Amino acid sequence: MEFKAMLRRVAGGVAAVSALGAMLIAPGSAGASVTADPSTKFEVVYGATIGSGTIRWHQRSVDVDYTLKASYCRRLYAFAYDRQGFERSKRSTSLHCNDISSDTWNLPVDLAGGPGWVHICIANEADQYVKCEEYKVPA
């Protein structure tokens, strides 16, 4: 009889672990909802050069998923500003000549309120900005 009691305990423990596993696998089933961070599509065009992609807005940073289709020699820049208008971070590609480049940048804006807007710019081979567009955080 002692063996049967031990089997019941093991079976009860397995059932409890299985129930816990089901709750961990399906966290949304308990009524909790998770909202995705907002995103903004962008496109900056200068002649035959196109910088396009998505800006993903987070609490204290932005991610910029970009593709640069460079005609002649161009760079793509991204500048992140806080809500008071101060530049907090920037990233740029290397110089690309008549090719296509894709990547993701993270631009930190590590303070309360987070990012306010992003400027995306195309620069020429002399590293002068020839076209810029501004994208504000969605309301």
C-alpha cells in the first residue's frame, strides 16, 4: 500500500507541474494584455537614393530598421531627440556607393518621457546633409 500512496503523490505533483506549465506557456489566457510599442514607417528620397524603413518607439529608445538604396555615394543618418528637443543620440551608415544596405540601429533616449522625434537624413560623399525628414512619436 505504501507504493500506491507514493504513486498518487507523484501523479498529483505531475498534474500540478503540468497546470503551471500551461499557465506559463499561455500568459495571455489569464486576461493579461500586452500592447506592442508603436511604429512609424519612413521614407527619405534624394534623387535616386532612398532611405526607408520603420522606426519602433520604446520607453527610453527607438529602433530604426532601415534600407539604404544608394545612388552615387551616400550615407544615411538617424538622430533621436527627447521631448524637449535635445539631441540624445545618432547613428550613421558608412559611405555606400551604388549599392543597397540594411540594418537595425538602437538609439537610446534614456530619460523620463523617452524619445520625442527622430530625424532621418541622407548625406552626400562630403558628409553634407542633402535631405532630412522629421518623424514624431505617435500620440
